[in-house]
Amino acid sequence: MNRLKKVGAVVAIIIINLLLFGIIPLNILLIWKDFPQWIMILASAVDIAVVLLIAKKAFSGKVAKITAVSITSVFAGLCVLLAYACPFWNSDVFKSDRPILYYENSDLTKKEALDDLEEVMDYLRKYHVSFADGLTLEVQAKYKEVRADFESKDTVKRIELVRGVRSILHEIYDGHTSFDSWDPMLISDGPEMKGKGYSIYSVNGLTEEQMKELAEPYYSYETPRHISVNMESLFYLDLCGVEAPFEVIWRNKDGDEESRTYSRNDFINVDDYYDLQDKYIQSDNNTDYVYYETDEEKSLAVLTLKHCWISDHYRDVIRKMFSEIKAKNIKNLAIDLRGNPGGDTYVVNELFKYLPVDTYYQGDNFRKIRWNYLTFNQGGKTKNKRNTELEFDGKLYVLTDEDSLSSAMLFTEMIVDNGLGKVVGESPAVPCNSCGEITQFYFDDIGMWLSVSTAYYTRIDSSRGDYIEPDYPCEGEDAIKTLYDIVSDN
């Protein structure tokens, strides 16, 4: 009976400790609203107290009691440290449900604006990989300037808060650390006009390039080539200081123009906009982001990847492609990453399974990671899980343009720096040495998202420079033609 009592006590202690640790994934995966980290301190104190009571009643020996309480205390302490270190505490990264607040340029009180500003700065200080030793002088100076501006006003427009925060983030030169609205208001007849083949040429006389110049002080990037603006978005018009009424020139590929004037009331929320897109524009379905074509005459297969999304569908497509490559004895393979904005880096690992290499350098093998007061570095090689039955030992090419970003750029880097293929097209606009691995926080009072980089990636082969330089340079739109010329010459 005494033995059963002790076993039951041990099981109870283990369960209690697991419940304590479970608070962390509960917060990361489910709890949306602010959940203070000191909760872990309180829960740890309760955990230790409960274990102490159980140990006193169940264990007769002093050593057993001390051991149970000591192990629990150490475990509780680690849980507290992890909660305070984890950059995903209270973040939205793994949550699907959230409040919806469509963009509007509403007034904030001085206190609301300052509170939001301080919350942004707190996240940067705690989690951004560049600030493990404190904020840079440039960021500190801009923060003081923005705070002083807010303190001088009775009310702060929402777009003024956005400009202020984004001007601070601009000083980091990190394209992954940003402050954005994911629920924009867009021009109501945009889908109809785009369905007719039109796109916006200018707003109030400002072209896209001119608006990029206006947005530049409020933009997060590693290089200005990364700047983009959505001229249909009320958010971007406000960000650039373009005021209503909006005189919009629509232009098609033939140079035909149509002029329309819009007020702020002519913008609709993004959900209604997407409904109109379905009506006027034939959209891709979820499986159209990856597909391939083969040309037996040229002995060429081209895999097009519009997003770096890892999925069973992606795995099925590349397996089918390599099966066809082997059956048709195709000697050239090209991966088309033009316009690919990124996503999951592990799409390239799936592809590597079909290449004749035992080990390779993974982009993630060369990064510095920061979790608040914890920083650590990764290095070394990755073992390839080879699919020897369908291995491809021909020539490999990657097609890129300036918009091959983030994981698409890393995809290219891994092929180039592991000596597995050549690049055709334009140099991607983002550098190989850059920040990433974001955590995100939603500001539900203003409907804005803060993304913060927690890792710094270093290029696999540092001797090759900061950017991917094509082996066969050409305009991105001409990459396929250039590829066919290369294959024909070979």
C-alpha cells in the first residue's frame, strides 16, 4: 500500500509539472489576448507548493522529499526562463483566429499612441536579433524623435502612428521587420478594371515609382529594390500623403487610358474586394502554385513554384515530375522562382532528395538565433534523405528575378552555394546575409501587425558576395527564352 502511495505521488508530481509546462504551448497556440509572463512565476510557485505538500504526505524519507521538491523547483525555474525568453509568447504566428479591423485613419489619444509605440519598442528590445546588446544609435535617435512628436500632440492620427513606427523600423534595414495592415481598404472597381486588362498608372499625378520614393522613409528593406506600394490601397495612399479626391489613371498594355475619380467612400474592405476578384478575374486555385512541364525534344523539364509552400501536393508534384524525367531520360531541369515571394525554406530540402548528394549545406545551418536573453548559432551540414530510385544527375538551373524573395532567394542560394546548379535571370532584390524567422504581434486597437526578426542568416559561401549573381544574366521576363538558348547550345 505504501509503495502504491509513493508511485501515485510520483505520477501526480509528473502530471502537475507537465501542466505547468503546458501553459507555454497553450499561450503560443491558443490564447490570443495579452497573457502576462508573470503568470508563469505564479504558476511555478503554486506547482512547487503543491509538490511540497504531496512529498510531505507520500514520502517518509528526507532524501525523497528534497529530491522531489528540488527537481520540481529546477523544472519550474526553467519554465519561467523559457516563457520570458520565447519570442512567440503572446504572438499570433501559430494562431488562426483574430479580431478583424479594416484600415481607417482614425484618431488616437496621445496615451494610446505612446502606449503602442512603447509596446513596439519593447518587442524590438526583447526579440530582434540585432538588438541583443541594445538598440543601435540610429534606432534610438529615431525613436526619441517619434516619441517627442507624439508627446507634442493632443491626438495622433493612426497613419501618423504608422509612419512613426515604420520610420523607426526603417533604420534597422531588415525587410522582415515591419508594421503592416493585413485588412486593407481597396478601390471598389479595381477587380473590374483589372479584369479588363487595366492597371493603375498614376494617382493624383504620381506614378508607382514616385510613390515608392514617398514610401521609402517608412519602408523596411535590406535594399531599396525591395520597395513596393499597392496603389489601390487606401493605407498606402495615406502612408504616402496622397489626399482625396483621388484622380486615378488606369492604363492597359496597349497604352489606352481611362481616368476615374474616387473619394474615400469608394474603397471597400479586402474581403469584399476578393469576392469581386472571383467575379471579374479568373484566379488560381490552391494547387496552381506548383506545376511542371516537360519538353522531350529539348530534354528539359521546368518546375514552376509561385510560393514556397511545403505540402503533400508539392511533394506529389515533384515526385511525379522526377518519375517522368527518369522515364523520358530528360537531362535538364529548371526551377522557375520568378515572382516567388517566399514561404517555407524546406521546399528545397524536398527537391534535394532527388539529387545525388549525401550531404549539403542548409541555409538554416548558418544563422544566429535570438530568444530574448538567449542567443545561439547554428552550423554544419545536413544529411540528405536520398530517393535513389528517382535521382536526377543532369544539369540544374534556377530562374530568378528581382521578386524572388526570402525563401525563394534562399532556395537559389542553396543550389548555387552547394555547387548544384546555375542561375538564369536577374539578381533577387534581397541579400543572402539578412534577418528572418519572424515572430508577429497583432495590435488589436489599430489592426496593425508587427513582425520582428529573431534570426540572422549568413550566406553559405561568403566568398560569393552578399547577393545572388546570375550565371546567365537577363531580364526576368526573358529567362525562359534564355534557358532554351542555353539548353539548345548544350
